[in-house]
Amino acid sequence: MKVAVLGSGGREHALALKISESPSLSQLFILPGNPGTKSLGQNVEININDFTEVIRFCKNNSIDLVVIGPEQPLVNGLADKLRKEGIAVFGPSKEAARLEGEKSFAKQLMYENNIPTAAFKIFQKDEKEHVLSYLRSSKYPIVLKADGIAAGKGVVIVNSFPEAQNSVQDYFEKSIFGKAGSKIVIEEFMEGQEASVFAITDGSDYFVLPPAQDHKRIGEGDVGKNTGGMGAYAPAPIVNDKVLEKIKKGIIEPTLKAMRMKGSEFSGCLYCGLMLIEDEPKVVEFNCRFGDPETQAVLPLLDGDFLKLLYSAAKGKLDKNSVIYNGGASVCVVAASKGYPDHYEKGKEIKGIDSIHEPDVIIYYAGTKEKDGKIFTNGGRVLGVTSIIKKNDLIAAKQRSYEALNRLYFDGIYYRKDISDKALKYISNT
Ligand code: AMP
Ligand code: GLY
């Protein structure tokens, strides 16, 4: 099978690596890929938001399956366009990707189908007085969200009315998120533990990957600014069997069913971003794709033929027996550039990658660039250092990841030292 993976981050490196292990793969292309994916297949310098170019490449190379990594091309309808050309795609249609692309759509769907989520209200740009009077009488903290995609920056948690008023001004008057902020969702603040659960689905049937936990904030102990994610581990013990059953029956199944009923069947990876409040899961957000960095931690925990899983989902007949959880544990720590998530420098040489040979440590490349055989930083999140332990021992996995990180260096390297610590209290309780 000839496969094209679209994207250039750590998530796409992880997808490409797992797909490259499949016996049914004949050729792998990564568009545009990164220095880490180069050894797994052929990197092709194409802008994945230029749909004409992507389609031309796939047709010219008789691609059998396209796996779309990031949300933007999905939300803009790339999957529909490829399918129209007869090319199989792992990823939802434009209509189904609204679950991520329009928070108001997702919230309305959850409300109508009794899917647990934070209480909410939706306001349009021309309802400024309404929104302010609502916020004046609200309980704080409260959460304000831009309706559309805002590069992960459209969510603010505010502690008082004046703060909320400033944010409304940012969305509606300063238009800092452009069209994405012309509608806002105001949500009740939920206090609990977050978890990420990915369901691989053909629209009806689904297979749940080992649950993971991301670390969104820049600082240890979950303080400071929100980032794309500073590290992840899996499996997350907080999602025990009982909780997982609630997620399947109360969230995944009714969501897939509601999408089918609307005629917008969701196929691909349904990413459930959850808040667990004393064993009760509530949806924080849905995404229409794999998470980054959770994917880097989750995929190494699968044995079997991952490509077969994705292809069968894309063809509308999921083969749930193609993969199985291998019983292990993994910890992925993101090494970031100094200054991230704000302004950061690029072009710093990365040293020490050659010193890491352990078979159970994977260095996923993200914001990186190769020049004259050397690797340089080229983004905020640079590498995802991941270790995999054959048995479910997160403590050992964490130790190995940090040992490997100690041997890596670039000017301004920053990483959190506490990735996976949140799991410890659940492990000692079991
Ligand atoms: P989102 O982009 O919707 O995932 O929001 C980004 C982050 O903001 C989430 O990962 C949570 O940490 C936080 N967040 C979003 N919505 C809520 C909420 N209703 N209550 C508490 N925290 C939230
Ligand atoms: N790790 C968060 C995300 O992928 O949206």
C-alpha cells in the first residue's frame, strides 16, 4: 500500500514511524515531513494547505491512503476533495470536522444529546451588551472560548468581571482571532483532572487507544501559559475501566450516533479532551485528529498492524483486531525553545541525538531543520523524547526519558521535569 502522511510535527513523526512498521506498506511519503521522518520514507516539500498540489501529488503517485495529521486541512475540507478523486482518507469530512472547527456546533450537539460537558452559552459579535450583562452576573472563574480554530490560543480562563470584559473586547473589538472569535462560547469552569482519549472510528464502530494525559501549561505543577502540550504519558491510570466505560457509553457512542443522524458521519480519530471530576467524565473539547504530543506516547503502546487499523477505518469497515495494547507504559517529554509559547529563537544546533541508541527510547522530531547533516531548532516545540517500558511501569518510563534528555542539548533548551507525576497518586492507590 502507498501511503501519504500529511504534516510536519512530532505527531506526524509518530504516525509515520508506526505506519512504517506495517507489513502492508509498500511506500511511504510524508508531506512535507521533518528531518526525523526522512529515514522512514520520502519527505515531499508540499504545502498541505494547497489542496490542488496535494491532490495532484496523490494522483500522480497512486496513493492508496492519505493520513491527515493537523486540523486545518480537515476543517477546510481536504478529506472531501481527496475522496471525490477516489482516494481513501483517514480523517473526517469538512462537515464532521466541525466538531473541532466550531466549538458552538460541538456544544450544541452535546447539549441536544445529553453528552456531559460544562454548562455554556453562545454569543455573537453583535451581542456585546448581552454578553456583558451575562458576565456581570456570572460566577468566577469562568471560561471564554473563540468559536473557531485559533492555534490553541482561543481559550481564556478569567477570574473577575473586569478581566472578562477585556477578553470580550479582544474577541469582538480588537478581533485578535479574526473570524474565529466573532462568536464566543462562555463556559462553566470545571475543576478536575484532564485526560485525552482517542477513538479510531469508521463512523459507527470504534477502537479506543490507551488513554493519555497531556501537560498543557508551560510550567511545572501546571502553572503559566497554555502551550500546544509539553509532554504526555500513557496509559493514564486515572482513566480506569469504570471511567472508560462511561466515556464509551456516555460520550463516544452518542457523539458518533448524533453525527450519523445529522448525515455527517465522523470517521477518523475522534479526540475526546476530557475533565474527570471524581470519576465523572465531561467533555472539555472534541478534536477531529490525533493529539500532539499524546500520539507520541500512545502509538508505541500498540502491537499489530496500525496501518490496517487506519485503512479499515478509512474504508468504512473498521478492523478492531488489527492492533492490541501491548501492556507497556510510555512517557514523552517535549524539549522546547527558550521563550515558547511566546517569542522564541530558532536555528540553534541540537547536539547529543547520536548518543541515544537505546531501542526503547524514541526521539520524535517536531520544530527542527536539517542543514549540512546537522539538526537545528526551527520551532517552539523541538523534540519529543519518549521512552517505552514493556510493562506498565510509568516510574521507570519517566526515568528513562529524563536520562535520555540529559544527553541532549541546544542553546535555551527547556522542558518540564514533572511529566507523568500526576499519575503517581493513582498508581500508589491501585
Ligand atoms: P480547549 O482548547 O477547549 O481544550 O481549552 C484549552 C484548555 O483550557 C483545556 O485543556 C483546559 O485546560 C482549559 N479549559 C477549557 N475549558 C475548560 C473548562 N470549561 N473548565 C476548565 N478548564 C477548561
Ligand atoms: N495536545 C493537545 C492537542 O493536540 O490539541
